[in-house]
Amino acid sequence: MPAGAICVFQGTLIHGAGANNSDKPRLAYTNHYCEPWARTQENFYLGVPKETVRQMSPELQILLGYELRRPMDIMGQVGGYHPLKTLDPEFVLPVERPGHD
């Protein structure tokens, strides 16, 4: 495909790309839908810096995974805590505390 072109297809299509022979990175955008109870393909929770997430609206934080999900209200926890707690700069997981075995 020429530079600047776009290709749209369903995720069920077996696809691939040739080697990137340029000295620049090849950028791609993927848009996926997952059931809310299922883990997303991209881990936005780890991929977006917490400094950025702290400035986002609660709605955007939820879309990134900073909430607990039904039916069990435990899916999405972090060390037994609600994931929003991890945005507190003072929060340290128990397994990261000094002296923890």
C-alpha cells in the first residue's frame, strides 16, 4: 500500500504485512470490541502512564480498566484493591512493601 493509505477489514481475516524496509516505524491503529467482562487485547491499564490517567475523566478511566466488573465485582482488582487506588501516588502494593517475603 502507498504511504498514507488505509486498509479496513474484519478481525477474522487472516492477514499480514511485508517487511518494513524504511527507516521509520510503521504505525497501525486497531479498534476492537470486547465484552466488558473480558480482558481486552491491549492492556491499557499498563500502557497509559498513571500521570495521564489521573487527569482523565472517570468515564475514560473506566474505559481503560480502572474499575471492578460484575458479575463477581472482583474482576479487575489489583492486589485485592479497587484499581482506582493505584492512581494514588502514595499507594504501594503489599508485595512491593519493604520487608515483605
